[in-house]
Amino acid sequence: MKILLIYPGLFEGFGSYYRGVDWFNHGVGVISAILKQGGHSVEYMDCRKFSGWGELKSKIVSIEFDVTLISVATVDFDCSREIARIIKAKNPALKVMVGGPHPTLMTEQTAVVPEFDHIFTHESEITLPQILNRLDNAPRIIRGEMPEDLDLVPFVDRTLAPDGETPWYPGLPRPFFTITASRGCLYQCTFCQPAERALFGNKVRKRSVANILDELELLSSKYNMKSFMIHDDCFTQYHGWADEFCREKAKRGLMQPFVCQSRADIICKHPDLMGRLKDAGLAWVIIGIESGSNRILKYIKKGVTVEQNIEAAKICRELGIKFLANYMFGIPTETKEEMLMTFNMIKQIKPDQHSPAVFTPAPGSELYEYCCNNNLTLIDSSSGYQRTPLSGAKIKGIDYNFVDSLVYRSMNGELLGRLLHMKARLEKFLKNISKKFIKS
């Protein structure tokens, strides 16, 4: 079967791939590997590489295929619907199947779209090949079976992005690649859960260390990998597994520096583990700092304290591990005083890299339900689910000018941050005026 596999990724806009927005979608990569393993012909389209809708449409018109598979994140829902319309305009008989996090978490909303012939939910490795063999008789909504042994899942298809990705972390050499070592998360953060459990189940499934290192060896030998990132929500949540990774990585002579995610409480309780990871090549660690208010940290069920955030930053600095801090402003019930507490904590810990976000209610999460139940949501399009500054109001009761100002100031210092915030607001104003002028 000839299959058109599409990754939209357009919330950063057309052409963004060539501006460094070239992260690799591992779900798409696994699907491509599974399809090729089953003897299917795969044509891959990364929409970030197109200059606009005209080029995208021309590409779809020019190629032959039997069925289209579109990976749909919430931020890509509207553009995925437009892509499906283009396919149906080419030939109404062409089948369009959508899968990914949004169809899984928002199945009813996804099923409303008439251009989506099949809505595939959950994981694809076992069920998708079976469905493609009997697509004419397949139900509209398909639930994928969960693979228990991730070592049996093929490595992602790196031919889709053989040059790797742009590292977000200064000092890491290219080619830079990302891998996933597990699925699922133990923790209860309300801005994420229970969506994560809905996607991947109630327990964490881990690949064996040997299987992970086999993939790293392949990336090293075939693609000349110089550095990498482990994409897991928390790579350090199983200490024995992480310890084994450190030992076996060294035995195999894999000396490349890498990035992983951890938590402040784990770092504080197990600084020795962080030291061993450092010896194994850990150059950067990503920490979900989230807030400088203990009330907010408790409210979002983060399971850490402000004091642990500060201590974890100190431990990383003493070990020589650079750290990226994830934090956010505009959480429901958060006061301006509590936002300033986060701002002041970030100034105190001085992360090597900042990753601030504007709180955005993620479908399937506890805070999403809270916002819906309390009539707080202001988002009216899929693009509104971006978490970047100036991406629009998310919920009622938040001063987003204040939030955006704190974001810019936390990254750039007081004076420069204020100037950059003013510049960004002016650019957005002029862009909106330009759009209105063109429409009129």
C-alpha cells in the first residue's frame, strides 16, 4: 500500500524547519518504521519544510497514495483539518486517518471533522498494521493496543531526519539526536495528568538499557552522532536503571555528551546518581521548577518545594552540570505576588538556560477540566494552545501583559527584558494591523 505520512508541526509556521524548529517526532518515526517493516511504501511530508499552503497543496496533488496518516497534536488540529480538506479535494475516495495525542485525548471533537475517515487513538505499533490490511472494513474510531515490551518495537526511522536536530543547549555538538527510553510518568502534576496516563497507561514501560544503547550505537556509527537527548519525562525516576545506563554506556565507549530530564526532589535525594550521570557524559539536565510559590507547587501536585528547587540548582552547579529551568506564569488561582515569587526564585538560582511558559490548559489534564468546569477558558483555536509569550490569553482572570513582561524579564534581566517585551508587543500590534489592512 502507498501511504502518505504527514507531520504538520505548523504552530511555528511554514518554513520553520529551516529556522531551527526541526525537532523529530518520535511517534511518526516509529509509525514509518512499522509501515516499512510491513512492506508498505511510505512518502513522508514534514509541513514545516514548505513555504506555504500553495506548495503543500502542489505536493499532495503531485504524488500518488492510497491512504494518508496525519499525526495530530492539539496545536496542529486546525491545520490538520485543512490538510485533510486538500486531500479530499484531490480525490474524495482517498482515506484520511488521524492519530496522535489530540485524537486520543479529544476523540469526540476529532470525530466531528467529516474529512477524517478514521480516528486512531493510543499506540499504533500492534494495531495499525492489522487495520491497514482490512481498511475497507475498519471502524471509524480505532483504539490501538499497547505494546508491553518496548524492546520489540523497531527503532524510529531516522531516514526521515538523517541530519538530526538543532540542539537547544549551548555547547552540544551536532549531529544531535533525541531518543525515547520509556513511556509514561509516575508523577501527578495537574498540568499534565491524567492525560499522560490516558496516552500511555498507569505504569511506566521502560526499554532495556541494552536496547537503548544499541540505538545509540546505531546513531553513532551510521549517522555520526556527536550528542543526544533522552526525551523521557523523568529519566532518573528509576535509579537502578539510570545507574546501569551510566555503567554500560561507558563500557561501550559511547562518550557523547547528553541531556536528560529530572526533578528537583530526585536531585536533592540522590546527588550521587547525578554525579555518576555527570561522569557518564551528562552535560545538561532539564528541571521542572514550575513555580517559586510553595502554595502553587502544592496546588499543581508537583511534589517538590521551592527549597528543593533552590538546592537542586546548587547541586547541579557544584557538579558542573548545566541546567535548563522549566517554569510558568498564569496558573489558575495564581496571584501576581506568587508570579513575582517565581520571578525572584529564577533570579536567585540563575539557570544556564531559561524555558518560561505561559500556563495553557492542556486537553486531558486536571487543570484543563478545572478551567472548563469553571468557565475560565479563553482559547478559541488550536494555535491558542501555544505556551509562548504573546500567544494570546488562555484563561480568565490573568493579566497577560504582566505575565509576558515577567517572561521577558526573567530571561533577559530587568531593563533588557522590559525593552524586549515592549518591542515584541509593538511587532505584534503592527502585524495585526497589517493583516487587517490586507483583508480590507
